[in-house]
Amino acid sequence: MILQTAGMVAALASALAWALGALLFRKVGERASPPAMNLAKSLLGLIFLGIAALGSGGGWPEPQGLLRLVASGIQIGRAHV
């Protein structure tokens, strides 16, 4: 029962985070260019990836995997410009 409640709370928190993120990106999009927004989003994601990796005890990704991750972000960012 506790896990079910925790799952519902996590789902609601996730939906709230998406909604707030969409509102934030709309406001930021009025002042910043899409490439600047993509760069900021990628850097923020990299910071949170590091926090999650270190917090889970898994350590930082291998350099080759990290390079692939960065390259995929650059490629996706270029597709939207």
C-alpha cells in the first residue's frame, strides 16, 4: 500500500514538473534563442545526470559514453534550429 501511494505521488510530481518546465520554457523562449535554450537545458541535464550518477553510487559515465551523450544532444539541438 505504501509503494502504491509513493508511486502516485511520484507520478503527480512528475506531471507537475513537466507542466512547470513547459511554462518556464515558454517564458525563457520569449527572451532567448532556441540554441541558447538548448545549451542551457543540456548543461542543466548534465549537472543533474552527475548528481544522479554520484548519488546512486554508480559513478560518472565512461568518457566514450559521455561523449556519445553530448554528441547526441548537439545533433538533436541542430535538428531544431
